[in-house]
Amino acid sequence: MYQTQQNQLPGGYYGPPIPPQAYSQPNNYYYQNQERRTCFGCLVSTILKAFIAFWVVVGILILILWLVYRPHEIKVAVESATLTSFNLTSANPPNLSFNLSASVSIRNPNDRIGIYYDWLEADSYYRGERFDWLALPTFYQGHKNTTTLVAAIEGQSYIGLGTKEVADFGNDNKTGWFDVDVWLYGRVRYKFGSTVTRRYTLKAKCPLRVQLVGAGGGNNGFGRTKCDIVSF
């Protein structure tokens, strides 16, 4: 009797081993994505650092320029004012006749900065209503310099006053004192050495209290009035 011998494989048999090359492609793809993400993060970080460094340098340069030039605000004042006519008719709208002369001083207090006044005008208001305006000369102003301009505002015009404002005018007329606002508007440029800036807006409010000439001693009570710089 013959016994048939069978070759027994030890343990379970799962087929031939899978070569390692089968996993190489997914692994390479994963590492490539990781490298791309890492490079993108480095690029963003570099750009951000360069942006911050740029503004730090700009800030330092501005600070150095400020320390060198130390810019100061323009000073505006009304040195004297004379009101020789200020009459209101009862027309609808009311008609105002006026004659106001104001001596306006503009000072550049800076040691190293010159100022170009490319456009200037003076506007006059009573009770919040404008009744006239006047173009003023343009000029260049050197360091530590004061320029005086005369604003002669004369004529007549309709003014948009309501019933209350007309009554207030009557009260002012009895005392002979009037509150008149003179606004100075302009466009200016600053000169730092050989560099000239762009144009900036100059706006100054000069609240005047003036006495009509011939009413209780003339206008001798007027005092020098500083103007408020509203904006540049």
C-alpha cells in the first residue's frame, strides 16, 4: 500500500509577497504635497516679513524727518478790523450792505520748511450765512516768516436770514457790536529742502467781534484775534 504524500504549507498562505514598489508612488505623492505646502508657507512668511520690514523702515524715515524738520502748524490771526457799514433792509430776502476791512497775518513758524500758498480766499459770515468772499494774493513764505494781507470786504448782497436772525440783527444794531466770522480757505504746499509736497487744504476760522464806527466810540475796542485752524 502506497501512501500519498502531500506537501503541507506551514500556516495560511496568502499568495506571493507584494513588492514594495507598489507603495512607492502614493508615498512620493504625499511627500510632494507636503513639500508644496511647506514651500507655500515659507513664501507667505517671507512676504509678510518683507511687508512688516518695509513699513518699519518707512516709520523710521518719517520719524527721522520729523526730528530733523519738526513741522509746526501755520498761525493765522486778525491783527485789526474796521467795520464802517453794516445795514440790513427789510426786503425778502433781506439785503445787507457792508464795509469790513480786516488785516490778516499768516505766520510760518518752521525753521526748515517753506510754504507755497497757491490759492487763498476770505469768506465772511453773519449768523452762519455767507454774505461775501474775496480772493487774496498767492505767495511763497520762507522760514520763520509772517505775511500780512488786507481783506477789504465791501458791497451789498442778499443774505438768507430768518425772522429770528433779523431780530438778532436789530439787537446787535442797537449796541453797535456785530459778530462776524471770517473764514480763510487755501491750498498750500510745503517745501522741505528741494522737495515740495502735494497740495493740502488750509481752513481757518476767525471769529470777530467788531464795533460799527461811530457807535459808542468807534472800533477801538477790537483786540487781536487768533484764528482756529480747522484742517490742513
